[in-house]
Amino acid sequence: MTDLPVIERTSNSLPEVYASIIWLHGLGADGGDFAPIVSQLGLPASYAVRFVFPSAPSIAVTINQGMVMPAWYDILELGGARCHDETGLRASAGKVQALMRREIDRGVPSERILLAGFSQGGAVCLEAGLSFQRRLGGIMALSTYFPTADSVIVHPAQNRLPVLVCHGSMDPMLDVSLGRNAAEALSRLGLVPEYKVYPMAHEVSPQEIIRIGQWIRAILGN
């Protein structure tokens, strides 16, 4: 069971779902933020993919003067690596793992479960996915960073796991170097990252969406 509210979409109307993508939003957004992307990914009509968009709980965020907003964990100060609440991050990762176990209970093989996360959501997906005890299909880390790179315990099941890392060259919130650092850390941990940079700010661009769709198709196959 998980206590996260979720929005669900399927890529087509086929009765039997064969893959799932759990997609996490960024700071201050909610599960509806990325729901429209399903129709933009260009997935084939033969794909029966369930998209699960959870919403983070609302908490006080220190860097935003304690304002209460949806957040996967607290951010304590700005800076290159951003001081973060690692306990809160891991708690959110545990909730995402509960969503993954729910998809497995619903009949989706773990190898056909993908994680995607934007900004804060990407950091949570990296922690949740790499420490999960059953082999996943892959992780998409979008405009994010890897705050637990030095402390995550990578489960052997995730060895050589494909990870798509995308970042904006003009990102004013998370410098492009943070995405590059994340990709390099993933390589050191035995993962297989693909690192892509797009001429954009802290957002998702049309070119990036095209690559995401291609990557999903490559992972899930026919």
C-alpha cells in the first residue's frame, strides 16, 4: 500500500497493461503536471502502458521561507549541491518503491517498470530505483541532480541498468553541471547512463520529449 495520491493514464485502450511508468513531478507541482505528456511521447498503438503520476505531500520548504507546498523532501539552502533533507528524500523513495510493488502486484513484471522524475522527483527516482530489490526497466532523470550519489546502496539487481539523464544548458535553478555530475556518478556505480543536453531552462522541451519516447520504446521493445 502507498499513501501517495496518484493520477493514472494509459497509453491506449487495450485491456491488458504490460508495462508501467511511474513519473514524479518537481517542487511545488503535483501529479497532474506531467499527465499531458502521455499523448506526446509517440508510443505505438500496440503499447499498453500505465502511467502513474503520484503527488508529493505538502511540507514546509526551508529555501522558500518555510512556505508549505508539495515537495518530496525539504531543501535547506541553495548552492551547487543544495543541502537537502536526506531522511525525507529516502522516505519519499520508500513510498515510490511501494508504488513499484503495487504495479508488480497488478501483474506488471518489474523489468517493465520505468521510473521518471523531474528535478526533485528525479533525485527521488534515482534513490528509489537503484536501491530496489527487483530488476527495473530503467530510470529517466530529468533536469535533476543526484544528492545521494555517495550514500545510495545500489542493489545488485540494478547492475548495468539504463538511465536517461537530460538537462537544460540554460537551467537557472539546477546548473547543467549537476546533470553531468549525476551521469558520471551513475557510471561509477555500474549503471549505463545516456546524457543529453538541450537548449532549454528548467523545463522539458519538445526535442527532449521525442528522445524520451524513443528511449521508452527501446527499453520496452515490441
